Amino acid sequence: MTSSFSNLSLAEPLARAVAEMGYENMTPIQAQAIPVVLTGKDVMGAAQTGTGKTAAFSLPLLQRLLKHENSSTSPARHPVRALVLLPTRELADQVAQQIKLYAKYTQLRSAVVFGGMDMKPQTAELKKGVEVLVATPGRLLDHIEAKNAVLNQVEYVVLDEADRMLDIGFLPDLQRILSYLPKTRTTLLFSATFSPEIKRLAGSYLNDPITIEVARPNETASTVEQRFFAVDGDDKRRALRQIVRQRGITQAFVFVNSKLGCARLARSLERDGLKTSALHGDKSQDERLKSLDAFKRGEVELLVCTDVAARGLDIKDVPAVFNFDIPFNAEDYVHRIGRTGRAGASGLAVSFAGGGNDARLVADIEKLIKKKIDIEALEFEDDRPRGRFNDGRRAWREGDDAPREARRESDDGYRERRAPRPSAAPRDPFFDQPYEAAAPADGEASKPAWETASRQATPVRGISANIKTRRKVAALFKAQQPQ
């Protein structure tokens, strides 16, 4: 089996585009999948992420669709004949760009539709007619219901990163989309991991597929150095800065588990002087694309992101990946660290494992990749500030290189300035005097107060001495006499 693109029987327009892109030798998944797909058989392909699965299905599809290419301007002459489904917007956009590059010297049209963008430009492009449609499931269903996309002439359907589509709940959408397709078609399923759910999906929609596995399922790339450090809480940010500085890392992905944590960490690293951008699901599609583009151009050093960027993104020469949070799903670890060490290059994957639930998550990763993980202790450098510095709270303090007396005076003055000053309560001089009991009258000290009070009261004739008479009080108003 040939391993060179020059020896592959591709049509001249495709061969010229591949040569311009610098492709020389095929990766294992490409060498095994391309000849099989050219025969029109269903394929279930598994390979490590970053090994060129996009070219493995795109090039043979375009080769087989060349018989339909034409220069007609009529949309009817350009129906959708190949459908590529992907889980995320960024991945859909990336695959669509690759297909356009492969087909640049042909008359085959391609388009991409995904959510987060206005449907009108996508509708206008679909109305012109396209042979290859790249889409995310949700937005494709919107276009199907609006009758912008007709799929009754689809000959090839590709489910790329199918496990991720199942993880995020796209199975009902996939079933609906596949129901619109012709029964006679070629179905290709590609994924970095094969779960039992994926095998059931393949059994339902693939017809006697040929399974291609160029590596053990869920295996990580051998070119990636994996390190785990016991770092918890606020020390993670300090550890990240130290490793970036020690290793001289110019660019890296930093993965976190939540959108809120992603935004907060990006702001914190930006304050630390690192060129940082955030990428998560709450950002608009335009913001996400701009962040990715800035990272590709080298304008951003650290791309802090959620697992929305863990699948399939192909950014060349990214030297490192940081798992600021251990992923909840062990398979996401394989995809995260696959962003580095791509196409045979070396890479570094650093994970920070704290206390609590992290031990169980690390054990899940060990079970998945079938490797023992050693969690190392990280020794921090003495990176505390020296000299006189501002602590960020409008107070100047002495650093560690100052004399002890200066530091103590600085700390005492700082504590004195920062200590809360209680407000003085009003004081009544009466309560400062000692208690003095009143002197009793002669003969009254041994008698109860009620006996004294009863004797002092003036008895009223005809009324018992134990009954008190009504006191007379001044009246403010006189009652009016009836006239």
C-alpha cells in the first residue's frame, strides 16, 4: 500500500491542490482509508486525533464527485451530493476551509452552515447550489425545515467526531437528518474514540462497514509528554505562569471545565501580563472565530477555553496544552491533549490535579489510556515581589529584599491602615457612677413596700383600704354639653 500522495491515483486538480498544500506522505489513517472510500464502501475509522482524518474522507469524496462537476449557473445542476456533519461550529468551519482548498481547481461547490450566525447569508449560498455541504446538526435542521436544503440526492454522508455529537445530545437530530437521506448511500464514520454507543450507531446506519483502526482506541499520541502535578486552588495560576516561563512556551491551550471559570481565568492571566483570549459557548460566533484567528496568527499566547475547542481543531505547531481543570469525561482528556503534538510533532500536556474529586477523575483517565499516572509535586520558585511594590490596594509595601525592620514597619503600618476603626458610641455619665442604694426612712426598712404604700394611701369613707381610688388627670378637651 502506497504511503505517498504522488503515487495515489487522484485526479489532476486534486493532486495539484494537495501538492500546493505541501502534502507528501500520507498518515496511517489516510493510507488505509482513502483507497477503501474510493471503492464506495462504508467505513468506520478510528485514529488518534491530529492524524489527518479530514483529508482521509474529503479527498476520496471529491474524487468520486468529479463526475458531477459542471459550469452551469443553475442551482438544479448543483444539488447536495455529500453531507459532512460535525459537532462544533469551529470544527465545521475548519473542515469547510480544508475542503475548499482541496477543491480549488475543480468546479465543485461547497458551503458550511452552523449556528450563532445569521441564516440569510447561508440561505443565499444554499440557493445557488452546492455539492458538498458541511454543517452542524442543529442549524442543518433549521435549513431543512425552511426548505433551504434538499438532501434527496445525497450519495455520501460523513459523521466526523461522532462520539462528541452523542455526548452533547445530538443523537435525535442525527436520526432526523439521516431519515431525510436516500437509503442507498455511502456512510463514513470517523472518531478518535470508539464507545459502545458509537458501535450501536454504526450498526444502525452503516451497511457492512470496514473498520479501520490505525491505533489502539483511546490511545494518546506517543509524541506528547504528559505531566501531572499536585496543585490545588489559587496555586494553579502560579504554577501555570512558572511552567510557561521555565519551558519558554510561546503558545498553549488552557482547558477549564466551566464557562464562568474560563472567563475569570482569562481575565486573571491578562492582568498577569500574558496575552490571553477566552473561548467558550457563551461567546458569540463572531467573537469565537476572532479569538481562534488571533491565536492562529500568534497574537494570543494562551487560549483559555472549554471543551468546545477540544475536538478536531487543527492549529499547527502548538507546543503545549494545560489542563487547568481535570476533565469530567476521561475521553475529553484524549481530545484535549491531541491539540498538541500533531502530525508527528512533539508536544507537552500538563495537568493540575488538586484534592477532592480530582483523584477519581485521574483514575478514570488511567483506566481509559491504560497507563499509570504519576502525580508529581511542583516546587515553586521564589517569585514573590522584591523592592517597594504596590499591593493593588492603594498601599506601598517593602519586598523580601528589604531589611527586616523595614519590612516589619511596612507590615505594621499596612495593618494599621487596613485595620477597621470602630465608631465611638455616645456615653452617658450616669452609667459611669457606682451604684448606691437609697437610704430607707425610719421604721420602714424592715417592712414590705406594699404595706408602706397601703398606709400612705388616704382611705376613702365606705371603700376598703385595699382598693385604690381613680387618679384625677387634667383633661385636654371638655366634653360638649348637649343643647
